[in-house]
Amino acid sequence: MKKIIPLIILAFTIFTSPPAYADDPSIKIDGVAVVSDVHPEVKNSRTMVPLRVISESLGAKVEWSNSQVTFTKDGMKVTLKPNSNTVVKNGVTVKLDVKPYVKRNRIFVPLRFIVETFGCKVNYSKSGVTVDTEPLIIEGVQVKALREEYHMTMGGVVQQINGNAYNRAIYNMFVHNLGAKVEAPASYSWTINLDVPGSYYKNGQYDFLDNKGNSLKRFDIYTLLPATYRGEDDTAIQYPEVLVYDGSEQQWYLFSESALGSINHLVNKAFDSGFVKVISNTVV
């Protein structure tokens, strides 16, 4: 269910051309069939894929500007234009053997080009194409999935995010945006409590799991309930809007609204691309 409110470079194996497919090739990333409103296709013996959904599923940020598209990830910046085989990678001009093109308002690029750029491992077969990305490692242990839980007015949702790139992006969003350490608030829970000044509502719980389902790292996000609290002298009391509780370290931190928004955006993107599996849904 879509939320309403995210080493060593693996060697890659590229075949010079993909095998013939009975239909349009299917694309699986980290074992998950990528969902897209346009299908990959074969053109000039090359597997062509919609740039945005594939690149974002591999952890890249994609932007359109001045009739060209730019995607970035881990210090790599690539700029290209439709119907031009000239591509600029970190300031170096390279040539593609198949020109990117626009179809159904989506830009298609060779899959081989994307996996080479991102250093992923790709395998072709008659049934489709599989791409394996670099896994997230926490304290020497590989993360298998990210489990997210959130509640509504009545009921809640537990869902699992399975893509390495999305899990890495969400994890980095947490660790790179933790602010100063703070004391626990006076009131915090899954339920709304307006009786205590400075009460916080738990927006979500995020557990990064190993392959046995054990939590390697847990973050809980809390937001200040919408109310104005005043002290004895009738002056407004300022409370932080967003807090994060590191369940592994049992420590509270300041957090930013923009980082919270980015995490929600990543989760929604993962849902749209087929990387989210709903474990339970008790929302009425």
C-alpha cells in the first residue's frame, strides 16, 4: 500500500547483444520485476529501457532541463539528449551505438549503457533481463530488505521494500540527516495525545533486516502534533517539528522536514516501481 503522508563495485557482465525475445523483454532488478507504464523493447539488437524508472530503481536521480536529461549517482553525472548518440559523463563526451529516443513521453536508452554507468551486474536470458545492484551493508552484514510500519486513524500497514538502491537511499537519508542529540520528548506514541505539551506522533518505523529477518538498524520518525503550547508567562514554546529515534542506539535526534519528505518520496517511488510488498494492512 502506498504511503499517504525511501564497498566494492560489483563487476558487470555485458553480452554484446541480448537474445531474441518472444515479446518485449521483462526487467528484474534485485529479483523484483520493475513496474512501468511503458515496456522495455528491442531496437537494433539492443534492449532499450525507459530511463527514469530504471535509473531511479538503480538509485539515480533524474532531471529534465532544456530538452536534455541529467541523471546522477555517487559522483557520476550523465547528460544526454533524445535522438543524439552523444553523451557527457562527468565532463567526458562518449558515443552510444543506439540513439536515445522518446516514445509515449518516455525517453528510452540502451540498458547496457545504464548498467555500465552504474557498475551493476546484468544477465540476459530468453525470459528477460536481470540486474543485480550493490547491496546495502550495515556493520558488515548485508541488508536483505527494509520493513516499514505506519498507522492511520484506524489500523496500520506493514510493508517491505526489497530494492537495494531504494534501501540504500533511505538509509543514507537517515544517517546523513541526523541532527543534534536530544532528550526524549514528554509524550510520544502511535496515538494522538493533545493533552501533553510537546507531544509527538510516530509517523513510521523503519527496520533494516538481514536475510533471517532480524533488525540490523531501526529508525522511528516522530512529528510534533499540530497545537500551540504556551508557558506560564504566555510566551510560545518552541518544539522541534521532527525527531528521529535510533532504536539500535536508543538515542533521540533532531531531524528535518525535508529529509522526512525525501524518505516518503523514496517509499512512494519504490511502491510505484513494484519494489514494495504489503505484509499486512488493517486500515479500515
